[in-house]
Amino acid sequence: MKQTPINSHLSAQDRYGRQLAARLDASAAALPHDISERLRFARLQALEKYRVIQARETASLALGGGVAALGGGEDERGLWPRLVSLIPLLALIAGLVAIQMVGSDQIAEELAEIDAAILTDDLPPDAYADPGFAQFLKARIDQLQQN
């Protein structure tokens, strides 16, 4: 026959907290009265905060929470509700693809402008080896666009 401990349903963090509290309670008898009163007051405040948090969690579970609201219930297990739920995902993917295409087009246009400037300008061959050549072309293109 398998015997399970009383606190088997508690998490490791809860078990550690209970063990720590038991050790602190055991050594609390040796503390002066003013310190033990401050500790008692702090313990009451911590318990009150814990109760407030537990009440919030219980209220959110009673209202269904976010996960249950998105589940759709047991009545909607057909193909149509699943397909309809994919529409926002498809819209997101289409938007990301459109952004990627526009970005690629802009990069291609910039490279085409630089290539056109290289092919149409009379530059000495040393200019192509210069590290500041791309900056020169960009300044030249900006100058041409302003005119």
C-alpha cells in the first residue's frame, strides 16, 4: 500500500515555505516581545496580501479567464468556426508579406539608382577604389534630387 504525505498536493515552493515557517516559529520563543509583535504584525500583513491575491485569482477563474473565453465552447467543434478563427492569422501573414515586398522594392530602387549613377557618370577609375565612393554617390544623388 502506497502512503502519500499530507502535503503532496503542494508545490515545492509551498513546502519550502511551510518548512521555513515552522523553523522560524520554533525559534520565535527566544525573541524579545517587541520584535515578536513586529513579526506578528508583518505576518498578518503578508497573509492579508495573500488573501487579496487569492481572491483575484478565484474571481478570474470564476469569470472564465482568457483561455476559456477563447476556447469557443463545446458547441463549436465544426470546420467552419475553425476556418473563421484563421482569418486574423491570415491577415497578419499577408501584412508581413506586403511589408517585406515593399522593403525589398525600396532596396532594389536604391541599388538601381546607385548603378545608374555609376554607369552614367564620368568618373576616373581611381574613384571606384575609393572607400568613400558610396558616400560620394549618395551625396551626388541627393544633389540631383534637390535640383
